[in-house]
Amino acid sequence: MTSPAAHLSAVQVPRWAFAVALLGLLITYLVLQENGLALGAASETLHEFFHDGRHALGVPCH
Amino acid sequence: MTTTYQGLALRGLAAGGIAGLASGLVGLFVTEIPIRAALLVEESRAATEGAGHSHEEALVSRPMQVLGGVLAAVIVGLAIGLVFATAYAMARRWFADGTPFHRSLTLAVAVFGAAAFLPWVKYPANPPAVGDPETVNYRTVLYLGVIAAGLLIVYGASWLASRLTHLTAPGRTTAVLLAAVAATAVVLLAFPAPPDAIPADMPVAVLWQFRLSSLAQTATLYVGIGVVFGLLVDPATRKTEVKASAAA
């Protein structure tokens, strides 16, 4: 078995990995924080649909 | 063995989906109980005051909001799983002498501490019928700020650990933990107190049942990602591959 350090340094992280991580953060933002900044009027329905989830995951809410 | 970023990202998605679903089920069976009690407070308030938040019920029905609560945990789990896999792939300094499972779990616990437990301590989660709509943007800035500060402490701790390799492992861990505790204390003192008072008609028992349920949900999400991702990337969980790589 190769050592864990060798195992990890063998992973080549492509530049677009940053884009993938940003996409993850953007989705998290849309679900938990969207207050009308990005989606406008449609956000109110989205906000209310995820309302229990927002509260339950500890995000500030009105 | 997982040696490509794509492989790690897929495992991050799988871990996030499983942990998100587990977190969503904790929400469905545990957190929904104090949420229902808090909505009753909101309703009785609206009944005595006349107008109020009654438009909310009309926009999305309660069963849909309960479904949305589970779905939110699953979607956030998938998204955090992707971010987690990327951080794992990039964090070469994190306990380079540990097994992949140990590294995954350690990173997950550290991220839970920074992104969920620290904001929970400074700005405890509140059920519906507590927040003041006037201060929601200010509270959101404080909440995101304390998370950013927490993640900075985690990054700083990993940097410090990489600079203290001349110490023994227990000595290094102790030094890094002391530095992290000191930095956390500074953050807790530096950030302002939560702006909203808890309304008098919100029962303290409901408030704390909700807060502890919320903490259980975020802990399930983050620690779950660390455990499942660790199981998926650690070659020790697949004995045949360990033998194959040992023979190679």
C-alpha cells in the first residue's frame, strides 16, 4: 500500500476545480440566502419553499 | 484508488447526497417539531394583531415547505460535498501522515466547527417567529462574516501545523489547538452581539429545542460528509485494492 501522502500528492487538481467549488457555493447561496438579489420576484417563492430548511440549517431569516 | 480530481468530486457528491439526506431526515423527524410550535406562536400573534405574516402561508403550502426543508438539506449536502472534495484535493498539508479516512474526518470536523458550530455559538439559530425582518441583512452579514473568520482560522491552523514539523506530533497538535482556541476567542469577542431580542411570547423550551435540533442537523451534514467521503476514498475499505496496490 502506498503511503497516504503519496496518495494525495498524486491527485492532479485541474484549474476548473475552482469553478466546481464556486458552483457549490453558489448553489448553497441560492438555497439558503437568496433574498431577491439574484432571482428577483421568483426568489420569494424559492425563499418560502426552502424556508424550513433555511431555519433548520441555522441561516438568519426574517 | 482515487487519484483524479474527477474521482474525488464524484465521491464528494455521493457523500454530500447521503449526508444531506440524513440531515434532511433529522430535520423532518426532529427539527420540524419545534418549527411547528414556533409557527403556532406566529399564528396566535397574527390572530391577536390582525395583519402580519399571513401572506407566507398562501405562497407555499406547509407540506411543500416541509418537503422543501428536506430538499434544501439534500441540495446543500450535494453542493457542500463538491466544495469539500475540492478542499480535500487541494489540502495537501492536512495531516499528511494520516490515512485518507482520518484526513477526511478531520477536515470535516474542522469545517463543521468553522462553518456551523462557531456561528451557532455566536449567533444561535432561531426558529420562525423570532427574527426581525428589519435586521435580516445585518444578521446575514454577521453570520457570513463569522463563518469566513472561522474558515480563516482553520486555514491558519493547517498553515501553522505545516510550519511546526520540528515538534513532536502531540506537541504540534497542542500548539495548533491552543492557537486556534485563542483565535476563536478573539473572533467571539470581536463580533457584535446578535441584534435581535427574543420575543417574550416565544417559549424558551421551544427556542432551545429548535437550536439543538438545528445543531444536530448541521453536525449530521458535515460529519456525515467526512465519514462517507472518508469511506469512499480510503483504500483500506476495499481490501482487494489494498492487496493489488501492495503487490504492484
